[in-house]
Amino acid sequence: MALDLARWQFAIVTVFHFFFVPMTIGLAFLVAVMQTLALVRKDETWDRLSRFFGRIFLISLAVGVVTGIVLEFEFGLNWSAFSIFVGNIFGAPLAIEGLLAFFLESTFIGLWIFGRERLSPRLHLATIWLVSIGTILSAFFILAANAWMQHPVGYTVEGGQAVLTNFWAVLANSTLWASFLHTVLAALATGGALVLGISVWRVRAAPDDPERAAFRRATAFAAALVLVTVVLTAIAGDFQARLLDVQQPMKMAAAEALYNTQNGASFSLLTIGNLSGQPVFQIRVPHLLSLIADMSWNGQVVGINQMQAAEAAKYGAGNYAPVLWLTYWSFRAMVGAGILMIAVSAWGVWLWWRKQLGAGRWFRRAALAGIVLPIIANASGWIFTEAGRQPWIVYGLMQTAKGVSTVGAGDVALTTAAFVVVYTTLAVLAVVLVLRAARHPFDEIGVPPDDTDTTPATGLVY
Amino acid sequence: MATYTGLSALWFSLIGLLWAGYFFLEGFDFGVGMVSPLVSRDDTDRRLCMNAVGPVWDGNEVWLLVAGGATFAAFPLWYGLLFQGAYLALFLVLLALIARGVSFEFRGKFDDPRWRRVWDVANFAGSLVAALIWGVAFTNFVHGLPLSAAGYTGGLIGLLNPLALVGGLAALAVFAFHGAVFLSLKTSGELMQRAQRVARMAGGAAVILLAATVVAVAAGGRPWQTLAGALPGTVPLVLGVLAVAALATAALLVIRGRDGLAFAGTGAAILLTMGAIFGAMWPAVIPASNGASLALTVGAAASHPYTLEVMTVVAAIFTPLVLLYQGWTYWVFRRRLQRPAAVAAPAPGAGGG
């Protein structure tokens, strides 16, 4: 009971945190690019756009930061045995994340928010770039810790603890670099999709309104960025799939609910019925799974039954398959959302090419709805990654059931319920505030009347 | 296993420094949050209070995250056993930090008195609850917890013993004092004068409560004192007495209007208190009140030397850099805040704008 609740709590607090993390990483980068364009080209439109999206970025950042504090302690709270087992290795990147990334991000965000009038334009621009670098460094180090759980390297097990033997091996872990590229590119796409959706929506302004030209520019910029980053995300994901085939073949098989080893395995786009091999209806693409996993037409993909037998022989009797409906559908949700993002952004680029951007109502609707696509893809991707590793918490070394704290079920239930209430409130507030910021009159941004309270004389911003 | 090694001793000290830095810095953030209702006459005053720590609070809070991360990496058993043991207490701190964390960004987003009221309360309550629980927690640590082989299992109620509550109130008063002095240095006009008045009141209370805590903890004795390497009881006691002396000096300086020096005094008192706490705990990371052998020691909790070496190299390279740029932030924002001439409401959505 306490174990199930602890799993639910961890799932809730991480997935919720991760609604905001990619958005923040993406928007920090996009705002930094906009502010750079404003400075280099001495362009007031880019300046206003950077301020406009800067407000939205700060809302996302605020919720991301406070929910991130919880995660720094969540391992000790609910996963004490896990923490003790992995601390030697897992703790190091976490501590380094704090020292290198969190300090950078949090200090320079203060300078960026409050320093607009106090720092030279170049220095002020540098602060947002340092924030962006901080968010990306943060992703690297936390993924280093996660990649080690997926594919442990550079360690030995000594006295009931995993002990670090080679720190460079942990940082050079192939799993880390593949997931770092995949995650950061997806984060840029997430920020891009938000800028795209809001910009298209704002392009509706009257033709003679300067706002229209500004947001058309932002739309084209965001559509191109989303298209490029989602395609690159998919390429990085393909690379990850090939690593999975070698490092975690059970997860690969579970992504497809492939029960028995096959050569030239097909990939099912959709299954109706159950996943146990007798589906009522499905659409399959021949050979695609072999291509994804092995890069060859008739490559062998190991099935769940074979992996189960192999793992049982290696680790002793037990169930070594993850929850299949979850891995199967989360994988499809991720890939499907990615494909739709490519479609929407390609449509945007095409309209821009035809100089028809902003004219169509249907594109406007698609782009607006497109804001949620990366959010779905990010969450389902992580659900797939983490659920697909089960029953392991550290692949091959420790099972999730063994990693839990000794805290009573009542306490875990209480805190989980409280997190659900608090986080739901935060989500509602964040959405309301983002909607409000997205409607902010464009001509009021960055002009003196808006900033009477933020002049150096008062020092007030909040 | 040996009680400790050189590297584990270094990391114990560094974690102590991280907590000391955290309480020095976020201590005044908490204090400003707590005294804001006392010093503010209107919305603009409350807004000024929040902006006084606006550019720096986030960076200050990272000291806590790094302390947590460093504990995880350097002493996995300390991290694992302490947080599951102090489960609900830490949970309450986290909720408090969430509430006050978002209050900064959210408060100015709607031009509506009730909306602002909500975030003023969130900032106040978040600061108060976090400060109180940190005080309770560290008083328990330095006094020792009743431990079994599974660590501490006494729950939240066990932590809320009378001694720890006095320690919690001491933390409240010390941070309120520290924050009021900080506010005196960062504001101007009537708000500054009211902050000075509150600082004078909080100063007296802080001195009495901290002194009471030091005396009560010292009287409690330390069963883990028999562990190899433990410092004689006089060392933490002297540090504790010095902390009270620094605080008393600060209280006197505030009365004489020497706010800058007083801030050095409240800061020194916080650093010395943390020195006393970690000095008293050493070489235990979770001291036991019920027998020396039950304490979790630095040596037993420490990571393998290689992890500590890696961490030492990384810390040696990057800590000076962090201190440099964080220090620079305080230099950039060294000026006092001015009350806006026209008491205009904050622009909705201000922030980064």
C-alpha cells in the first residue's frame, strides 16, 4: 500500500514538475534569442516580443522552481532505501546540478528581472543567456542521474551500496547523451509550440496594427524552430531506441507489446482489443519495429516472453515485464503527438513560404491546439521511460519495491493528497496567468508608462 | 568503520557551511516575509517588502537545494534516514516554500486587493512555517533524536517537544530580527523607520529565546560525546554563547541606529549558531538522545572516498565562482528602494516587463 502510494506520489510530482520544465528551458532559450535579435538589429519589435514572451516564461519558471524543490527531497522522503543504495553515484550529479545549474539560473534570473534598468543592454542580455545555459546544464545533470538508473555504468556494488568507480563513465554514458539531446530538443520544441500558438492567435489583429506584423514574424520564427527541433528530437529518439534494443530490450519489446521474438518485426500504429496477442483490430507497418530497434529490414527484435525467461534465469523467479498497456500507449502518445507537431509546424512554414501566414482560421486553430502536443509528448515519453524500466528502479541492480522508505501508508496518502490539491491549484493559476499574459496589449509593452514603477528610482518590479 | 576520515570531515563541514549560508541568506527573506504585516501600512509598503528581497530570494533558496544534494551525494544514509524520519516536518517545509515561492511572481499579476492579499498571506505564512520548522528540526538534531536501528520513527509529534518548540520560536525571532534589520537597510522613509522599530522589538525577543535554547540544549548533555573525535562540550557551548553575544550586540546597535553593523551582528549570530549545532553534532550526522552507539556517524554515513574526491574537485572549482556572482548581485541591487511618488498600483503582469 505504502509502496503503491509512493509510486503514485513520485509519478504525480515528477510529471507535474515536467509540465513546466521543458516549457521553461524552451522559453528561456527563445526569449534569449529574441532579445539578442533586438540588440543586434536594434529592433524594437523583437525587443517587445522578448518582453512579451518573457512574462510568460517567468510564470512557467516560478511553478517549475517551486515544484523542483520538492524533487530535491522526494528521494529521501519516499525512496529512502533507493537513496542509500545509489547516493554515492546518483547524489553526485544532483549536487553538481545544484552548484552549477541552480545557482546560475536563480541568481541571473533575479538580475534579468530586476536588472533591466540597472545593467547595460549587453550585460542584461548576458543574464538571460546564463539563465538559459543554467536550465540546459540542469537538464544534463539530472539526466546523468536518470541515465544511470536506466543503464548503470562506472560502479561496483559494495556492502549493499552502489559505489562510484569512474565518474567520467557516468558523464559519458551513451544513454545520457541520447536522452539529453532528445529532452533538450523536445524542450525547445515545447517553448516553440507555445510561442507559435500564441503568436498565430495574436496575428488576428487589425491589418494596420503593428502587432500583426510583429506576431507574424514570431509565428514564422516559431514554426521553423518547432519543425527543425521536432525532426531532430525524432532522430535523437531513434538513436535512443537502438540503445534500448541493446541496453533494455524488455522496454523496447514493451513499447510494442511484442510477445515473441521476431525478425523483420512490424510496428503497430493502433490496436483495439487487448495487447495479449489477439487484438480485434490493428494497423501495422511492416518491418518498422525492426528498423527502429536495429536499423535493418529483417533485424531481430526480442520478445517479452523471451526477455522474461532470460531475466528470470539471470535474476531469479519473478515478473520482469512492465505494465504493457501503459508502455504501449504512452509510446504511441509520444510518437503521435510528435508527428502532429511536425504536421502543424510544417503547415506554418508552408504558409509563411506562400506569404499567407495568419490568413487561415484552420491553421490558427491547429497551432493553438498544438500548444498541448509537446506537453502530452513530454509527459508520455517520461511515463514510457520510467514505467518501461519496471520492475527495476535501477535497471538490473535494484527493484522498485526494494527502494521505498519505511514511512507509513497514512503519511504517504496524506502528503500525496496534499500535493494533488496544491499542484492542481498551481496548474489552474498558471494557466489563468499565462492566458492573461498572452492577451496583454502589445503596444503597452516596454514603453515608459508601463514601466513607471520599475525605474531605478524605486527599484520595484514585482 | 572508522568514525570519520579527512574527506568525510571536510564534507560534514561543507554541509554545515551550506546550511549556515542558507539560514544567513534565506533567514532575512523569511524575516522580511514575517515582519511585512507589522511594518506595512498599505499595499505599496507590502509591495516594497516583497521587492526588497525580490532579486535575490531565489538564489538564496538554492543554498538549501545544494545542501540537500550535497548530503545525498556525500552521506547517502544521512539523506535517506533523516528525511524519511522527519517526513511530515519536511513536507510542511516544502509546502511553505511552494506557497511563498510563487507569491513573489504571482502577487502583482492582478490588480485586485483580494488577489494580493492571498499572496501576502502566502508569503507571510510560508516564511513563518518554514522558519519555525527549521528551528524545531535543528534543535532536535543538536539535542539528539530517540533512534532505533531503523533511524528516527517518532513522527512529527515526537519532533514537536517543548525544547524543540522553544528552538523553533528562537529561529522565528532571530530571522524576524535579521529580516527587520535587512529591511531597515533596504528601504527608506517611514517604512524604514517602522522596520527599525520592529527590529528593536524583535531583537530583545530573539536574544532571550536564543539564549534560552542554548542553555536548554547545553543542559541536555550529549550521549554521543563518547564517540571518537567528538569535540568537548565547551566548544559548541562557547560558539552558542558567542552567537547570543553577537545577537545582543546587534540588538544594542539597532537601538543606536547602526543598522549596517547590526546586520553584521545578526548574520554572525546565525553563522555562529550553525557552527555550534554542527560542532555539537560532530562526529554524528544524526545524533541519538538514547545512547552513543545508536547515533549515525559521519564515517558510517559517508560515501566512498572516490565520490567525495570528485565532489571536492567540482566544489573547489565552482564554489568561488558562485560566491563571486552571487555577491555581485547584492552589489548591483545595493540601493535602497524608494516608495513610488505616485502611489500607483503595480502594473498588472509586471515582472520582466
